[in-house]
Amino acid sequence: MVEDRPKWLRLRIYIGESDKYKGKPLYLYILHLLRREGIRGATVYRGIAGYGSHSLIHTVDIYRLSEDLPVVIESIDEEEKIRRILPIVEELVEEGLVTVDPVRLVYYGHKREDS
């Protein structure tokens, strides 16, 4: 079992699939940013439905050609690394939600293959 020290945080970024930064999907820009900044890993989840601050429900609709489905980018790393990246993330997310919460790390790594 991994000890509670150093402290680990989970960063969650809630945005829309159609959000852009410099002409690219914002979720991909943030994913590449996290990788460049040495964050250990990140996952992008695409929601099937949701709503945000405008209370407009976004959902898959066969009658619409384009979608703006909810997207969540999630990453867990040491507190110092997450706190270091937060100001950059806050600048990038013009509309959405950014959260940070403590997590207890139980395991991080990959299983070794037997030779």
C-alpha cells in the first residue's frame, strides 16, 4: 500500500466538447499541456448528457449534426504538481468548472510481466 505522503490531489476539468483554444479542441490542448508539464497521467471522459451554468441540457440528438457534449478531464498527481498547473488551467477554461480534491493513493504503476 502506498503511504499518504506526499499528498495527492485529483484535478477535474468540466468543459464542453466544442470548446476551442487556438482553433483546437480545448480538451486535447489541456491533455497535451498536462503531459508537457509532467503530470503523471490524465483521462478525458465524454459524457452522454449534461448541463452547466446556463442550464441548457446537452445530449446526443440524432436530429442535430453537431454536438456539444460534456467533457471531463481528470488527473491525479502530487499536490505540488497539481497546484503548479492550476493557474494555467484556470486561464484556459473560460466556461466550465475546475475542481481539486484530495485523494488517498492506494496503487500507482503497472504490473510486471513474468519472463
